[in-house]
Amino acid sequence: MLTSDPVTTIPGIGPSYQKLLEKLGAVTVGDLLNHFPRKYLDFSQPTNISSLRPYSTFCLRATVVSGTSLRTRAGKTMQKIVIRDHTGTLTLTWFNQPFILSTLKPDQEFFFVGTTKDSTYFVTPLLQEPATAQTLHTNRIVPFHPLTGGLSGKWLRHKIHLALASTNLPEVLPPSIISQYRLASLGTAYSHIHFPQNPSDLHIAQTRFAFDDLLTLHLQLQKTKRAWQQLPTLPILTDTKLHQQFLDSLPFSLTPDQSKTISAVHTDLAENFPANRLIQGDVGSGKTIIAVAAALQAINAGLRVLVLAPTQILASQHCQTFSRFLSPFSITPTLITSGAFPKSLSPLLIGTHALLLPKYQTDLSSVGLVVLDEQQRFGVLQRNFFVSKTHTPHHLTLSATPIPRTIALSLVGHLDISNIKTLPAQKKPIKTWLVPEAKRAAAYTWIGQEIHQHHVQVFFVCPAIDPQGEADAGSTRSATRLHQLLQKTVFPRLRVGLLHGRLKKADQQAVIQDYQEKRLDILVSTTVIEVGIDIKNANIMVIESAEHFGLSQLHQLRGRVGRGVEQGYCLLFASGHADGDQISRLKHLENSTDGFALARLDLKLRGAGSLFGTHQSGHLHTHLTEFWSRSLSKKAQSAAVDLMSHHPTHPLVVNIPPSINLQT
């Protein structure tokens, strides 16, 4: 059997099962073998009946004593099997499975896997196997694969075992690499990933497949870097006298991280191939001033600078900021949005995706620097717009929380990264609290006191504009409903505004202006405030139904407060529907203000996405990105260089093309 054969080659898989497997993405035998387990449970050490505890999962080795079938009042059947071992007896119960009586015959010994529910020790049996047979489902480390309706884990486990036993799995790596990096063979890795005998087997397999993924990435990155470094660009040499004048004009001193990053950017800009640097720092850390310094050098060299922002609000904010810092040098930016098309363009263009319209493409030939802000809001295709032009501009990307693709690419070494970790002297980290519903009233009281005593302003953010059905009628997840509640009931003497995306642009701007000029105490909003709103007096943010937002988005949202010298606070309220995993995820935000760390957590939870494509979420085919590490990545990088240098005709080298559109 070959990995390219259809799954119907495996005995027992006909057209109906073939359709079900297609839902799992398993069309060929190879696809099925790459359908890795999502978890494992260790049943290699069976317990005794007398040792069972409530709410536990178990594996028993016991003998069948008797079996009976009963009919319930609802007309269904119930099968009861009594089993025993040397410590006692236990009754197992099945529903509507009469065949179990012919399978579990008296005086025969079986392994049983199941769960106990409560203090009555009601037992739900899951799996059973004869004690004399080779076990796939009990008495071992049992794999649990992702399923779809109509497929059982037992059936899928059995078919994967058949495929492993019958499929030819030729090694794809040269023996020298297998030996040098002490990797398991491909056949061994597949066997261990699906049916490990012990934790060591599993680690060996996970390491091999993670290495293969990283090797594939590094081979493409090596080709991409070579192609990237062949792209024509316009070097920008630093005018040190001009840079010193710029520093002298600032009303503040740069932090050490800002100075270090500007120096790195200047070095990048002087190269003969395009810069590609990510500047990462929490909101308020001072990323924008790095871009301003770079823009000044590019304009001084006679080139045009493009600053691309995801929203009109943020573009307008940048226009004000760049204008303020560059006015001493007689540079006035031009703001371009979907509704504004100025006839004359300055060397510094700031705008939204409208800058990518064909109307402006002829004006972009002299662009020497592109600054992309809040990169998680752009699609890959938009970020790739400037590659493959007659010359490729230098690229600077600003982000408070990089998307998982960016983190994955930095892990494997494609991006140059500068981290701005030292905050300006007066900037305080935002305090974040996950507030239980029982303390909502106390939180409202505290917010009211802060407004009255310290004259602060407050954001309330909701995931929806209007209630969705009867279940939402009394909830606080919709902005319109929460606005009414706060204005009429909770804070009737305060001024509460409402902002959301369905308002006309002019109305949105009017609400924001009222808030900026302190004619509003509280602003209830959707995520339209995620980027670009800079209100120095806004120090408290409340996020409703916080489990509906991703970590990256929550981190961006809380960055809207605490932008002045006062302490900023973010209160997270989860809805009553939030589960344990969602609450646990929110606690990470409560405990961390490190955007880079949160993005790494996103990489683990959501996967790296299609690193070379347009999909933002999802994993590589092995689902093992959590086992990537810098040390393993360095080994894979070394192996990639070795393959390209000493095995240039190897299929892995030949068949992986460069991806010149690989951009963050």
C-alpha cells in the first residue's frame, strides 16, 4: 500500500466511510496517517475494582460474571454486565446495545475502559477488548484522534493500525541528516505518534515531525531569503547630522530600546536589499517615533514614505503624530482615506487601504519606505502589495501583539525583530482583572467613584451592536443594550455615549470628538475603538463577554487606556456561557502585559496558520507547532543549509519553491 493510494485501499473502508473520512481531510492513506491524535490517555497500568473513585477514568482487567438485558419505561433496552476481579465486583451498564451480551460472555476476561460519575459509582463503559488479544483501545497509552459524526474512535484507531501495518513509508531524509540529528526513521515516527508504548516513544515521534515541519519551512525561507536579497531596492544612508537635529527637537528622551531599534533600522535601510523588520512593543512603548525617524531619513534621501493603517481613525491619528514631530523639518503628511483623494501628494503619505487603489499606483514608484501599523488588521495579500514592483521598498512593521504567523516566522528566523520593552518613564503597565459576575455591582461602584473623584473617563466594550435573540435581551454583550442600562439605571447622572460601526463616519467622529473633549464620561462601544483612539484621560476599560475576543484583540483593546501618566485599568467580564478553557485563557491576559508572550500563547492555542499563504488560523499538517523550539529550529536550519549545499538535487530541495510574497 502506498501513501498516495485512496483510503478505500484499506480493508473495511467503503464509499460511505470514505465520505466521512473526507470530512477529516483524509482522502489518501497518507492523509489518514497524518491525522494525528489530539490527546492520549495512559491505561497501561490497569486498576482494581476496589480502587475506583468517583469522577475518574479507569482501565480494569476483569472477568465477566453475567449479563442481562432490561427494557426501560421509554421502550429502550438496557444491558447490564457484572464483572469481577480479585478485589470485588462491578456492574457496567450499556443502553440500546444488545450485541454486547454476545460479545461479553461469562468466564471470559476483558480489559474495560470507562468513567465513574458520582458517589454511587455509576459507571459509563467506553471500550472493551479481550485480555488475550493485542490491545489498541485498552491496557496501553491510548490515542484519541479528532472525529466527525458517524465515526467512532475505536473504528478509526483500527483503520489507522491497518494502514500502518500495510503501508510502505520510505524515508525522505538523507541518512546523514537522520544520523547527525539523531532522528527516528519515518516509519518509527508514524508508529510511535499513533501507538506509543511509553512517553519516550511519543516524544521521539513528536520531535521527528516537528523537525520535518521546521526543515520544510527553513528550506523555503532559505530560498526566499536568497530571492529577497536579489530584489532591487534603494539604499537609504543615514544623515547623522539630521538625525541628531531630530533627537534635539523631541520633547522627551528616547528609551534605551528605542535608541537601539533606531540604530538597527538605520543599518537595515542602508542595505542593498529591502529591510524587513518587525518593531514590537506594548501600546504606549513608543513604536511610532521609530517610524518617524526612519521616514525623515527616507524623505531626506528624496524618496516617498507610505504609512498604512487599518482604519481611518488610526490613519488620522498618525497624520497628527507625524505632522507634530516632522513640522520642524517642513514636512507635512498627506492623509488619504476612502473618502479623501487630494490632488497633490506630499513625500509622506498616510492612509488606509485606499492607498492601494489603482488611482495611486503610478505615484508609488518612488516609495522607498513602507510602514505598516497594527499588522494583525491587514490580510496577507494587502501586506504583499509592494513586493514585485520595479523596486521593493524597505518594510517596517509595527505591532503591539504580533499575529501567530509573525511569531512563527520569527521563530524560524525569517524576520528581523526589535522589541521595545522599556516603557517611557511615566508610563505604567495596565492592571487587568478578571471580575466575577458576583462582583459586578462593586465594580460599578468603584468606577463611579473614580469618575467623580478623579474625573477619569471610561470605555465599555461589547462584542455585538444589538441583542441577538431573546437570550441576549437582558445581557450586557450588546452595546445598545448596555448603553441603555448604564445611562438609565447604573449611572443616570453621568454622560454616556454610544459608538459602533453602523453609525455614519461623521457621527462616529462626532462621538469621538465629544469623548476627546470630555463632554462624555463613559463611552460604550464595539471594537471600532480597538486602534487609533488616543484619549489621555481614559484610564478604565470594561470588556463585556470577554471570552468572545481573542487574546490579541483584548490586548489591543486594553491599550486604549492608561495612555497618560495615570494608572490604567482593564476589567474583564465573562458571560455565564464561558467554559473553563475560556476562563483559563482570560487569566493569561490578567497575568501578562507582554504582547509577545501573548502572541506565543496564541501560536500554541490557534496554530501558526498557513505560513506561506492567506489562511490566518490553523496548524501545519502535523499539528505539532507547540513542539517547535529555538534549539530544534536551529538544527533544522542547519540541516536545510546542508541539504541545499550538499544535496541540491534532493526532492525536498527541488520541489519547494521560494515564496517571494512571504510577508508578515
